[in-house]
Amino acid sequence: MLSTNVGGPFYLSKLAAPIMIRNGYGRIIMLSSASTRRMRAGDAAYIASKGAIETLTRALACEWGRQGVTCNAISPGPFATETNAAMVSDPVVGKIISETSPLGRWAEPREIGGACVFLASPAASYINGVILPVDGGISIGS
């Protein structure tokens, strides 16, 4: 899990950065997880890998920012994806989501696109090293 969730983004960023630096412009957007702020037992490798993505994001933001390359991460909360289908249909998990999320529901996959488009756009030119929660407020919920 660490190799996939951290190694992949690390090496892809290292491959893309020289091209972006030559052009004086680039946007790297990583994917973290709300689980880095709301821990749960039995998922240490996943949580650690997403925490590593957050520190990698900030480190690369420092490393390449002066050369026109920003690096940010999106931290999704509970999304109703194919991977999560069993959890989405589980009444116990569904109740937990509705009780802990201020929006009281799972996110739809289409709801993450706007954050990606924004961070990739000129409108985000002064945003660098940020971990943007797209979690329906679950990271601030009780």
C-alpha cells in the first residue's frame, strides 16, 4: 500500500516536474484522505500512506514553487465509489456517515472534479502546499 499510494505519486511527480520547470509552469495535485484526520483501527497502512502524501505535497511545494510548479492535495471524505460499494450499502456504515458528516451523506464521484479543476487553474496560482478537504465537513464534524 505504501509503495502504491506514496511511491507512485512520488515517482510520477519526479518525472513530470522537469518538464513543468522547463515551461515555468505546472500543477501537481495529489490525493490524500480525510482518514488522516479521523483515524480508525485496522487501517494503519492506508492512513499512514495518505499522511505521507500530505507531507510529500508540502515538501514538493517548497522544492518546486519558485520554479512555477505548485503542489497541492485534495483530501476526500466518504465518496460513493465502486471501491466503496460494500460500505455504501452497509446500513451500519451508512448510519455512521450520516451521523458524522455535517452533510449527512456520501459524496458522489462528480463532486471532486471542481476542486481538481480549481487547483489546476490560474485562479489557484498562489495556492501551494495546501491540503484541500473535499469531505462534506466530516473533518470538522463531531
